[in-house]
Amino acid sequence: MKRMNMKLRLIALIGILLCSLELFAIELNSNQGFFIDLPEEFSLTQSDGSSKFTFMNAQGTIVVDIIIYSPQTYTSIDALAGQINSKLQAKSLDAWSFDYAGRKARIHLAQFQNNLQGYILTIDSLEPKKLPDGEKNFDFVLLAYTKSMLFKDAKPVLESIIDGFSLRFADRLKPGPFATAMRTRIKPLLVTKQFSFAGTTFTASYDKNYANLVQEIVEREYQVLLPYGAAPNLVEDAVRRFYRQIYRISYSELAQLSLLFSQAWERQSGGGITAEIGQTIAKSTEPHFGIPADPLGYVKALLAWVQQFTYVRNQEGSDVVNPITAAYEATGDCDSRVLVMTIFLDYEHIDAILMISLVHEHALIGVGIDGKGAKYPYLSRMWLIGETTAPVELGLIDKQQSNIEDWFGIDFK
């Protein structure tokens, strides 16, 4: 009975927003629309099929409302956020203004009526002349909230929900709105590191303060993941989401370094895709981007590089070093190393997956490339297996870990 009362109050809250406003239809789950990657056991509880969607967790304690308004219903992000807060009778406790996916956005931490508390994400529409070809235009609102008395425990999940949103398909490989907002409050701290790869020595810099923020988000996502450990039927999908969230927040930050590695490889290989391209690369100081010469050799070289990382464990937390720190500081456990490799290989158009075994508490990389050695069947293809924590050749795996039933794959496409 208490859960039902909670649900009725939450549905009433969204009704306030919908009253007397023209709504704009959008196709959910379209490659031309937005995406939201919710934690496990959230289900759609109410929808008009086009402009209003309400999701709730299995316990009935956390609700997500998505509302789409016709473009330029509000004249600015100030007007949009202000009107939404007013209609909700929300008291703002904190606010972040930032640019997200080329649009003005704002997040409010707020207390609502009926003893509710959570986050309000608003994203303003674009002027028609600024809208990229093929992109849909709308004013967007996402609410993620719970009872005020439950907010402290629910906070990691609420923030994770906001970071699971992507305005476009391409934004699934970029930090989510909450991470983007949080970055506006940190001062960059550039740290330069030296690398040796494929016979070339070079330097690259990263923002250490942002990497620290990403690590905080890794730990947040671990808090979201933990409860699913007691649910065998949900834990694998929950683990997949955990790593998807880490992958997306790290991907763009490793672009520069991955391209420098590619450039070093192309210069050594002396050919690239064609001899002409190879000669151009050899003379150029610009990073190369594309399928590398000798893809199998490149994979083996990357594997040898991550195998030299310093082995680090932190069993009091997530035990996962974020991929940015892992790559630049050459440190981390098995899954951190695999994430670095999968990102580097994706920039080179080489498919790779993260393989996880809860039985062995271990991670391997699976590479979609021909080669000799052990392979793992996943997504209707075979993946050549790589061990990142021991100096062994690509395709070799510990015999005690060779039962394919002990593993599941995670694809980041």
C-alpha cells in the first residue's frame, strides 16, 4: 500500500508539467533520437508513446520522468529551467549550467512537493538555422527523484541515471550530462607523460583532475552495481552497464593518446594501408587515424604494452582504475587494461570486447581479428582472446580459466 501511494504522488507530479503545454513527438530508441541507459529492473510505467515517459525501479522508490516539448517552447535555458522548477514548486539546492551536445543545459538538485528530492536536467532546443542536418529539435526535461528520506542512499543511482542519457547516438561515446556538469567545477591540471611504443618515444598530456573525477564516477557506478550482486539473474547485465558507463566517460579523453600510438606504429611499419599513405605518415607530425598496417601485429604490440602496467588492486572500492589514469600512468588491474585496449582499438576500427568472469574474478580482451589461439564465441562471431596481466602471447589463456561457460562478453558498440 505504501508503494502505491508513493507511485500516485509521483505520477501526480508529472501531471503538473504536462498541463496546458504543447508536446513534441519523438521516436525513442532511434538512431536519430536520444538514448537512456537505465540500471536494471527499471520499467516503463506510464507513457503517451511520444512525448512523456515514466520509468520506475522494482521497489517503487525511484522514478525517472522524461518530457519532450516542441522546439523553442521556451525562449532560453533560463526560461525552460525556471518554468519547470516553478511548475514543480521545486526548491533548488544546487545548480550547474553547462553546454551539452552543442546545446545549453542545466541540472538542478532540488526538493519537490510531497517530500520528494532529486535532479532536474533541462536541455534547450536549438534555433532552426543552427540545427545539424537530420537532427531532431526539442526542449528536453529529465527528472530523477525519490523520497527525501531516501535521497542519500539513492543519490548514486539518480546521478547515474542522468549520466546514462545521450542526446544522440554519437553521444553514447561521450561523458553524460552529470559528468559534463561536474567537470565545470574542476580546474584542469595537465600532466605530461612519456611513452615508448613501436620504437618511438613521444609525450602526451592528460587532465589529472578530470581523471580523478572519472575515478569518483567509477566508484559511484560501483555503488549502483553492488546491490545486483545478490541477484544472479540480473548481475551480468548490471556489470555490462557498469563498464559501459566507464567506457563512455573515458573514450574521448584517450583519443589523443591512441592516435599517437597509431602514428608510432605506422611509422615503424612503413606502409599503412598503402605505401603512399605510409610515406605521408612517415613525413608527418600529425596523428594518423584509420585501420593500421598489420592489424594483428598492432594488437599484439598493444597487448605487450598493457601487460607491462603496474598491477594495482583496491578491494575496498571498485577495484577498477579508470582507463584514463590506467593509460597515462601505466597502472591498473585486468579490466582497466582491457578497457584501455578496447578504446585504442576502436579508434583504429578494430572490434574488441571486454570478457568478464565472475567465477574467476578476472577480465580478458576478445579481439575480432584472425589469428592463432583460443577464441571466444560471442555475437555470432569468434573473438581472439588476450590476457593482459601476464606476459603471454595473444591467444593464450590459463587452462583453469578456459571454460567458456565461465565468461560473458561486453560489447561497447
